[in-house]
Amino acid sequence: MAFIQKKVVNTVSESEYIRLSLEGDTAAFEKLVLLYENKILNYCYRMLGNRADAEDATQEVFVKLFRFLESYTGQSAFSTWLFKIASNVCLDYLRKHKRLRTETVSLHQQNDEGDEFLLNIKSDAPTPYETAQKNEAQRALETALLNLGEEQRLVIVLRDVEGLSYEEISRITGLNEGTVKSRINRARRALKKLLEKDRELFLFS
Amino acid sequence: MKKDCELIQNQLSSYIDGMLTVEESETVRKHLAVCSECQKEHDFMCAIVKKAKDLPVICADDALHKAIMQRVLQTKKPVVKRFGGRKLWQTASALVGAAAVLVISIISFNSLPSHPDLTIENPAMVTPVTDASANGKPTGEVTPKTRALPAQETTVTAQTTPEEPVYEEPSSYARTPRNIEAEEKTLIFYFAPDAVLEAAEKLSAYTKDGEGYLIPTEELDAVLVQLKAQNGYLRNEGEFAEQTEKTNVKLVLKAE
């Protein structure tokens, strides 16, 4: 399903969808899902390290959204609130599973004609397209991200991957801006350390 | 110089994000102009930040979207009594009444009070999402056969003591301590008549309670998969109870 990610969500219709959803309109709720499923999936993907877990977590997020929609007060932006739910789902997941499942599995196969090809196990490995596209620096960064502590990874993903402001991150995490600032600083310094051996890749790619 | 560098490098992150004061920024800028070491660190950090921004984005496919909606529509929302009379839990999919159908009745022991006089003030209690066209059904439906067949019910007794589940809800929910009352939610499983006994056999290991069998939540998914995979399974309707900790689910089998 091709999706064009709009940077600016039409906030008028978004609040309409919320209002209708609260009245029991599932079609309206589905519209909300459509508006945010990519963003949430991507966020979970960066937090959890593999698509399968990200998809599970994404479902969990929207189920929680559905159950607790009444709790949304409108004090913060809807996306902020949704990210808060997603953050909690991801952190819970990480604490429960302790071990991340990363996409590293691919098997060498041979077909009937004797051609060798790489069989990527669907749920856990990147598609050939993704593999071709990703360059080394990207992969190094993705790995480094997953080697950060979960609290640090969270703020980095929100800041550098999702592009959210310090203020938004502060609202999502419930931390004050000073703490957000220092946490992002520490996370980035940790990333630098993890990527030290790949320094050249970053500076010249 | 070394000490300065350490201080400066500790500010690079905030500097890059424009989160320093004008004076602090200026100090960093001046230092970077004369210190190649720190300049390198600055450039490296910038490169990492940029790379993170440019990480590929993955997109939800149709299958995921459908899975999301299916789970959402299966989610139970508590019902509040507004106009008098006890309103039963409603399902997101259409309920079809039939004289002799295979019924999986789910009784969930959860922390939601089933007191009929809930008021709207409690934000936890709202009208459920009901949509007759909602897609809560699995794929691969088979048109049910004649409904004239009598129901073959397995009636049982024995009530097990429900456990008290612990619910962690957002603080806007005011959960009062409650007596656990079973809320009956009906999940209808349609089986061909000759398949009912086989289905019942699958559940024979479980404790019986009234009309149905008590299935622990953690085994529920496996049981339902088994039932759905069985020959003679036709379709199901209704929805699953919200999976909370320590919830038991009651299945009742009937034949169509």
C-alpha cells in the first residue's frame, strides 16, 4: 500500500475523526489509524529493531488508543499523546523481552537450476531492495541505535529520526527539558563512541 | 585547552540543536574556529544526526492495517447503562441470532465493575463501538448449513473461583475495588454438527463451568487456532474479551 507521508496532518479533520470515534464511529477511527500507522510502525521499528516486533507493537498501540481514547484531553497534540502510548508500549516490550531480535538472518540457497541466491526470511530480514539501498553507515547507525540503552534510544529516535522538538519530547516522556537535553547529549555521545570505528564512513558518505 | 575541549564537547549536542543561549553558542563557535579536534567531533556528531534523519522509513502494508483494525474491533469497551435496563456487552461485529449455533461464550473475569448503574462521569465507561459492518470475522467463511438442527449443548456445572486481576490503567480511570462478576460475552463459533464433539474433545482437559469450559488466557490463542483449523469449523462471530492478566475465558460449544 503506497503511502505519502504528510508532514502536516490536517488537524481539522483529525479532531473530527477523534470526536466521531468517541461516538462509536469505527470508520472515523480507521481514518485515525490510517493517519498514523506508518509513523507509529516506524517509531516502533527503530525502538525494537525488527519489523515483526514493530508490527506487534503497532497493533498494541492502536488497541490502546481505541480503549483509552476518552482519556485524551486535548491538552497536548494528539500525535504527542499517541507517541506517549507508543513509547510506553515499546518500553514495556523491551523490559519484558530484554533481548532484541534484530534482522540478521539470511540463508544461502540454491534453486533447481543451480543458481545461488539469498533467501531472506521474510519476517526478520531486510528485503533485497532494502539491503541494496542501505549503505554501511546506515547499517552501522541502526546497529548502534539498538545498542543504546532504551531510555537513550527513545529520545534519540524521537529527536533525530522523528524530528520532534525538545518540548514535544518533554511532553511525551514527562521529563523536563533540561533532562531531555542532557539525555540527548549523553545518547549522542554514546552513539559517537559506538560508531568511532566507522567515523570515516560517516564523514565521507 | 584540554579542559575547555571537554566542556565544549559536552555542549556540542545542544549547540547543534540550537538549544544553547546566545552567549553559550558564541563561546562554542569561537572555540570550534580555533580547535580542529573539537571541530572534528562536531562534524562527526552532525553527520550522525543527519544520517539518523535520513534513515529509511518503513511503511505499513495492507496486511498490517487489516490486522490492526481486526484487533481494534475485537476490543471490548465497557458499556454504561444510560436508559435503564442492563445493557449487555456489545460486540463490534454483527450478532446473528440462530437457534442452534456453535457458541463460544467468553466470560472474562476482569476488573471492570459490572454494576448496572454506572454513570457517565466515570470516564472508563463509555458506549462501545458497534458497527454492523465491522470486520471481526475471520476469512474463509463457509455458509452455515441448515439451522434446523437442534443444539447439542454440553452442559456442565462447577464454578471455579475467579482470580482478581490487577489492572494498571491510566490515572483518569477511577477503579473502585470490586467483587469480580463474570461478564458474559458471546463469541459464536459455528461448527458442523458432526464436528462439535471433536471440538468438545479438544476442550475436555479444561475445567467446566456451566455451559462452557474455562480456558486460561495464555492458552486461549492456541485453543482458538486449533478450533478454527478443525474440519467442520464454519465461522465465528463476536469478540474476544480484553486480554488482561489472570483472566479466564469460558468457551461454550454448540452445534449448527
